[in-house]
Amino acid sequence: MGVRCSQCHTVFSLEEEGTEHHACPTCKAEAGLEPVTGVPPAMRMFGAVLGLVVLVAIAGDLVSRIAG
């Protein structure tokens, strides 16, 4: 299972699934180890809204230049 350290952001894999105490190999932090996942849906939605706003701004600029 892939894990990311929240202190130094190092990504590493957990080899021993049975033990409860894990530590980051770089900074030796034991707390704040988070499983590596994909992009959260909220961030995808924000990216889509931001892209839509940029497209509307560009379209509005073009329409105003054409209209004179």
C-alpha cells in the first residue's frame, strides 16, 4: 500500500501490513502517514469550474472586441 508522509511529503510503500507502528524513511515521523489516493472529487470540481470561468472570460473578451 502506498503512503505519503504529511511532514516531508515522501511517498513510500508499507511492506509489513501486520505491524501497527510505521515511520517515514526520510524524516522518521510516525504520525501523519496518509494513504496515496487520486485527485479528490472536490478538487476536480474546482478545476472544472475554474476552467469554465477562464473560457467564459476569453469568450467575453472576443465578443467585446468584435462588437467594437
